[in-house]
Amino acid sequence: MNKRNTGKSFEASIGNDSEKKNGVKLENRIRENLEEKYIRLELRDDYMFGAVMSNEKNCRKLLEIILGIRIAKLDYTEVQKTIDLSFKSKGIRLDVFVTDENGNAYTVEMQTTSERGLPKRSRYYHALTDLNLLAKGAGYRELPTNIVIFICMFDPFGDGRYIYRFRNICEDDHGLRLNDGTEKIFLNTKGFKGDASEELKSLLGYIESGTATDSYTKELAAAVYNAKRDGKRMVDYMKYELNIMDARDEGIAIGEKRGKKNFLLLYKKLAADGRLQELDCPDLDLDLLFKEYGIE
């Protein structure tokens, strides 16, 4: 009796040891893959862009080049900022959100894939960032300038321009501006025409090709190089990627539970609205998305 029990316990321990070894191998493989992926990151990648722009000087210079203005200092810098004002609304995760010494707000997003719904996403970003500012106690008359910037690795409007700027103006008199303090800017790394400073052309060229040609882009290249060799940054990136993996796994599990047909329908609707990137959000809530699109 005792020998048989001992035998079973021994067999079970062998099985457990084997499972543990396989689990360790899988974890090591995942870690190695993430390490290799991290070393290959460039400024155009969301995580690296946020890491480099978390430096106030880098971020301030970026905004100065894009906007053609001087900014004394940035009072508030946050990367990968999540704004989720209500459980009923769809939250957003911003690559970079900053305010300057005058309280003006700037959102900067790196956009590597083309989206049909990008203009409406810029509108949604304006709405939520304004509400976020109001939530801090400001009345609507006190709303600061709010500028949303997309750096696109494609031409968002197909006109070949380096930069597309949009402000609200009167359709009947284009010289009459609404002056509501909002502006939407779309940068095109593949641009070849339009009014753009040499610094802006150099910046867009660096993002597109990885080749630094002036003092600022060389500073950015050095910041990317240093970030890749920062062990704490690498660990943080692994956690970031694992959270995304977990969100995807959870999404797949919920999708299977709801049925592949419903999940495919949701996928198509998100694609049509240019919102596929939301499936990568660590805070993904598929239940809310199903409700939003009326998919039961």
C-alpha cells in the first residue's frame, strides 16, 4: 500500500516537474522574443516613441518643430495616458499627452497603419481630452488651446503634403475663424510638397528611414540607442507587451464564448470605423464593444 502510494506520488512529481520545465522553456522563449523585438524598436514604434518623448526636452523640441513656435517649458508630460471618463464611454490610450506653461494641451500620436476613420478619431480625441481638462475643474470658457497631432507613416489625404492643418473656419467667409482653440494636425512622413521647415522635413525623414540628418534627429537617435540599452525600460516594455497579449487572449476567449460569427462581425465593424487598434489596448473590454455595436 505504502509502496504503491509512493510510486504514484513519484510519477506525479515527474509529471509536475515536466510541466514546470515546459513552462519555464515557454517563458524563456517569450522573454527572448520580446528582448529581440525590443532591440529592433525604432522611434516610430508606440512604446519607443513614448519612452523618448517622456523626456521634456525631446518632447518640447518636437512640438516646437511641428508647430513653428517656442515653448518655454512643458509642465505636464504623460506617455501612454489612458482617458476613460465613464464606464459607458469608450476610453482612449494616448501615446503622448502634455500641457505647457500656459495650460495649452497637446496630444501626439504615432500612426503606422492607414485608417479610414482617422479624422473622426481625431475628433473623438479632442472631445475626450477637453472633457478630461474640464474634469480637473475648468469651466468651458477657460478651456485652453487643444491641439491633436498624428504623425502618419502614410499620406492620410493623398495630396503629398508634409503637413495637413485643420481649424474651424466659416464656410461662407474663409477669413473668419471660429477661434475655439482647437486644431488637428496630420504629418506625413512620405510627404514631398507644401510649406514645411527644414527641421520638420528632417524629423519626418528620420521617422520614415531611421537616418538622422541634423542635430535634433541625432539627439533622438541617441535617445533611442540609450533606451534600447536600459534594462529597466526593457522590463517595462515586456510588461507592456504581456499586458497586450493578455488582452488579446481575453478577447479571443470572449470571442469564442460569444461565437466566432459575432466576433468576426465586431472585427469588421471596427475595421470599417478605423478602430482595430483598440483590440491591442491592455484595458480592452469586448463586452462594451459588443454593446456599442448592438451585437448580442
